[in-house]
Amino acid sequence: MPLYKTITPNLGTTVRIWKITESYTDLFQEVNLKPESLNRVLGMKSELHQRGFLSVRKLLDLFGYNDFDLYYDHNGKPHLKDGKHISITHSFTFSAVIVSDEEVGIDIEKQRDKIGLIARKFIDFEFDFLNPDHEDYVRMLTVIWGAKEALYKLFATPGLSFHDHIFVIPFSLQERNTIAWIDYKTNKCRYQVRYLEFEDFTCVYTIA
């Protein structure tokens, strides 16, 4: 059972990270899927995505849930039938689930140089404290992208833009936390963002 890490940010919140080492066949045999989930995973063209999807169901098991306890609203946001809040992510060989009494969002990203090519699509004022020539530039960008993705999942509102509406204040990689803002229409909300790095991946999560 490749549970990679468990984090408990507070008494009502748990993060679990899974390292995906199993084959698709092994994962498929170990989970029980409702019909719509079965159709979804069978329709995926990438085995990497299939394994990520199924590993999330393995994580649900560790929380005491299963696929039948999970549903999605019209904005694609996941929910649990018992009213707990949940957010889900997977990237390449890692997946993660956060469950909380509060609204949450989580994202895992592989640290890749190509993120620099799209930085201007999701960053605005953050360029004021970034140095493209610094050795940590890609890692910093990955934290910012993960923070914005996590908040996008938490807020789950059509029209929200990474570039125009979500802002991450200056931070250092050593701090492992920062503050981000959503400024969208009448909503001006401040969130604490936490992050960790492992095996060239970055995991970012936020709790309302």
C-alpha cells in the first residue's frame, strides 16, 4: 500500500498523498466503482490518467469512504455525501486527497521547465517578486500555479481567472506557506496556502 505521506494541518483536516506504483490492472481489481465512474475510467485514453483516477479511490478507502460516497456538482467540484469537504488531485505518479470540515482545495504538479513558457498566462503582479534567472524560478512558478489551482478548486466559480483574479503574495520556498487572495466581482477573500516538495513534485493545499 503506497501511502506516501499523511498531513494533519488541523484537527478537522487530513491530507493523504499516494505514490502510484501499481499497475492499472492491480488498481482496477482493488476498487469498487459506480457505473458512471467505471465508464469514465474505461473511456480514458491514457493509462497514466487511469491509474491516477483509481489511486484516488484507494485514498478514499483510507479515509473510510468509497466511490459511491463521492459525487460532483454542475461545476465539477467533488463532494462527499456526509457533508465533509473534499478536494482531489493527481499528476504523473502521485495523487492526493484532502478531507476537511472546511472548504478546501489541493493540487499536485510535477516541476517542469516548460511552466516558464506559460507563466504570463497565469501570473500578473507575482512577476514583481520573481526572478526568471534564479535557480528556483521553476519551483516558485510551480508553487504559484498550485496555489491558484487549489483556490480555483475551492472557489469553483465559472469565470474565475488565474491571471486576473487570484494573487499570491511574495514568499520563499523555505517558508512552506504563504497568503493568496481571490478578487472576483464582489468576492475579496484571503486564504492561507501551504505547500511541500518531494521527488521533483509540488503539492499545494488551502483551507478556507
